[in-house]
Amino acid sequence: HMFDVGMSGSGQAFVHATDATTEQLAQMAESGTTMIWSPRSNLDLYAQTSPADIAHRLGVPVAIGPDWTWSGSMNPAHELQCAHEYLDSRSEDLVDDVWLWEMVTNRAAAAVGVSDQIGSLTVGTRADLAVFSWHIEPYRSVIQSGPEDVRLVIIDGHALYGVDSLIAPIIEHPEWCETVTPCSETRTLCVQAAEEGYDAQRYEDLETLLSELLEDVSMPEG
């Protein structure tokens, strides 16, 4: 048992915790132990998932992650959509866009002890930014986003991906960038932004590499 061997408290996280009792969730809340919630994978594999809403109400820090390739979401936004649908199916009162957004930003960063570097837009942290299409409900633009809604991505202050009108004025080395067409829309991708630019792979190289690696992996039997 995790509590018996001292694996609980601040800096510790229980992945899934699908069978946690209310008493154990209360222990997690009291000790500051985080729950990492992966609803899509849980529901696909077990037809049930962690009581994340109960955990949250008890004061357990909850972060969210897609788990693994075979049964998880393709990205955190899709995982947020699954979480939203699950919570809404239980009760409309459980749906909290701000809480969902926090589970993939500041709560996720805190879960792995890097909130002093990422997870929030504050002075002193790394400039990791993502810009999405406009929505009248601001957090909904992230939760319901698809690949076509991503307008700009900046990692540690370096613009790596986005629509040309947003990325062109701020990219450091235009010669390292290329034009790609994800989801039938045009984007600028500066995937070559390594030490010198010429020593990094282009989009086509990365796509080929990943495809070849995935061909060697099969779905586990179970």
C-alpha cells in the first residue's frame, strides 16, 4: 500500500487510482498527494474511471494526461474533451472549464514539481505559449480545440509553429522554417530550430522516422 511505504505527500502522484476509496482519497487530500487522471484510457479498457470529481471536492490535486498510445487520447485537448463528456454525463454541475484547463497547465506542472518553470504565465517561468482560435467562452477554445484551432506555439520563447501572419514577425531564423498543411490548412513549422538549424530533421524526416518506429510496434495482447 502506497501510504504504508511512505509514497504519498507533496511531490508524489498516483496514476489512475481507479479503485481508490473515499477514505483513501481523503488521505490523499490530507497529505497533498496528486491524482493523475486518464479518463479515455480507463473507460476504453475498464468501462470505468477514477472518481476525479469526488477527489477534487475532497481537496485532492488532480492533473490529467492521455496515458498511452493504444487507448489514450491523441493529445491533451482530446483528453479534456473526454473528461468534459464524462463529468457532464454524471452531472452538469460537475463541469468546470477552469478546473479542466488547470489540470493540463498549473496543476500538471505542480504534480511533477516543475511549477517554478512551466504551467503558468508568470515572470520567471519559461515562455511556453499556445494560441487557439477565438471562442466566446475562453477556456472552451482549449477544451474543444482540434489541430486546426492551434494558431501559434511558442516553446521557451521560440516560435515553432503557427499561422504565417502570427509566426512570421517573431521567428528568429526564417530559413529554418517550412510550410506544412495539417488538416488541409497551411502552417509554418520551424522544426529545424536546433543548435544550428541544419543539424535538425525537417517535417518529412520526422514523419518518416516516426512511421518506421511505429511499424515495429504492435498492440499488446490482453
